[in-house]
Amino acid sequence: EYTWDFGDATPIVHDPMPWHSYERPGLYTVKLTVRDAFGTGDVTRAEFNIHIDSPPEISGIDVPDEIYEDFNTAVIVNVSDAESLADLVFYRDIDVLDGSNSDRSETISNDLVIEWEQDLLTDQDEDGILDNDWITSNQSLATLVTLIWENPGEAILRVRVCDGMGLCDESETDVTILPEQDADPSLSDFSWDEWKSWMTDAGSDALGFIALILAALILGWLVMRQPNETEEEAKQNAETYEVEHADDGGLLGMDHHLPPPAPKILSKQERRSDESGYIRPLRRRE
Ligand SMILES: [Ca+2]
Ligand SMILES: [Ca+2]
Ligand SMILES: [Ca+2]
Ligand SMILES: [Ca+2]
């Protein structure tokens, strides 16, 4: 006489080889008692644990507040699974009719398989079916994936999470993809590595270009800076002496002026006299 106690508060079963289905996931201890049919009183007992798998449960999908077209966007699924979190190893007996129903013929993975369909309204792989474009995580964190939506508008993001026994949960969320922001790229958008590789590629042309930039910067500094005291003074002197204005560099009044006019109130003799105080201006020898 067989007596099966499945450990889940269901009635005892006397069938030698019964099938039983559990209503709830969890760990159960199954007890079998075999009594001698001839009434000798001999009893054999056996018990073993079975674990009824619970499906993963998705509690939500985290997406950024603003999603832009052609922009790497990270999304995360919040999911839990009792077996994946448990520090246990699960095995499955592939053949329950081979005389032993506790064979460890297969190890069940505790890892979750997470797949994403980034838009149920778009056929990403162009096979004519809109909702079969599943991709797995491209990040080290399995629950995180980075997606790029190529066009602005509405999309429906779906995620599917399956455990090692193939039980799955699915969830969807609507996302709005905004048109690309057209901001001018700034200098900080370029990394040093980009600069380096760009300079290596451009070779000597790049050096010439940089020299041009430096020249432009120096020129800009000349234009922008205020005249200093010496230059102001020279300008005033130039006005006083009616000197020619120099346009090609140098210090006004020092390098480009004409000699001051010879004073006409002094006679030739007075000009030659030391006592008049007159000093003959120097003339440049040509
Ligand atoms: Ca599970
Ligand atoms: Ca077996
Ligand atoms: Ca799709
Ligand atoms: Ca498709």
C-alpha cells in the first residue's frame, strides 16, 4: 500500500505512481510510505524535497524623463525572482519514469534571461513582424540595456524576463522620443583623445592649423587690448608736433615723427650762439 504526502496540505494519495500539481511555488517535502500488502507490518519510508518554481516578477521599467532620437538611452527593468535570489542550486530530473525521481540530470540556471523589444510599433530587423525584435542586455548589469530610438514620436517598450525553468513575466511602457536637440558642439565636447587622434591623422597640416589659430589669437589680443600710458603720451606728442601717423607698427612719436619745425623767431646768429639755448635738431643721414 502506497501513501503519498505531498507536503502541501492536500489529501493523502494511495496511487503507486501519482501525478500531483502544486498550486503555489515554494519548497515542499514529499513523503512516501510503502506498507507490505501481505500485512506483515513492514514499512518503507522515503522523503525528498521539491521546489516549485515561482515566475519572475517585474515591478517596473525605469526610463529617463526625456528621451531624444539618436541618443544612447539607458533603461532598467526592476525584477525579482525567488530562485534567482536564493543561494541554492536546483536540479531537474529529466526522466521521472526511470525508477528514480531525484536524478540530477540537469542543473537549473539561477540567472534571469532579460530581453527587450524597444518598439512594438516598429520592425527593427525588417522581417515583417513588429514585435519579435528581441535584444539582450549589452551592459555588464543584466537588468540594464542601452537603446537608441532613431525617430521622434511614440514607441512601446516591452521587456521579457525568464528564469532558468522558462517561467516568464512581461511588462510594457510607453515612451516619447523627442526630436534631437540642436545645440552647437562646444570645445568641451571633444575629448583629448579625439584631439590627439585628429592631430595624428592630420599630421603637419594640423600643426599649421594650430599655428594659424595662435596667430589669430595674438592678433585678437592686439586688437582688443587698451593702449598703455607710453602709447597715450606718444599719441599726444604726435598731435602736438603734427607728426605723420605711423600705420605700420612701432611707437608713435618716437620712431616715425618728422623733426620739429625750426624756430623762426631766432636769427641765424642767435641760433649759432650758445647763449640762446638753441640746439640744432639732429637730422637723419640718408
Ligand atoms: Ca523562478
Ligand atoms: Ca529520473
Ligand atoms: Ca519591434
Ligand atoms: Ca521584426
